[in-house]
Amino acid sequence: MPSFSHETTLEFTYDSDAVARIVERSVAQEVGEIEGDRSTTTLSRTGDTVTVVVEAADLVALRAGVNTWIRLVEVAETVHDCGVAASS
């Protein structure tokens, strides 16, 4: 197992705990599924904030991991927003 010498924490804050919970549940299933030998990710939620911690063995793997998780969260937000708009 490689040493993870680089780390980034991403925090996403929402208007409510309920929205944060939806985003967290949407992306949580990806934890462990998309990681390689060079990075790992943890996901947590406290109230209205979802936190993603990406650890990596090198900067290239860290950048790739951060980009992946930002995209996953953005997709979850977009899907939620579309659902809200459709129900209005």
C-alpha cells in the first residue's frame, strides 16, 4: 500500500441538512469504487456540509481525485436542482 503524502479537503455547504444528505447519499456509493492504488477518498456529512477528503501518493493522483470528486458532487447537485425545478 502506498504512502499518501498529499491531501486535500473539499467542503460543500448547502441551504439545508436535507440537501446535504441527498448529495452525500448520491456520491457515497462511489467511495471505494473509483479509487486506484495511488489515492483514497473519505466522505462525511455534518449538518448542511458535505466533506470529501482526497489523499494521494503524488500530485497528479491528487489532482485527478479532486477533479473526479468535484464532478461527482456537481452532478448530484444538478440532479437535485432539476428535481426541485420539476416539482415546482
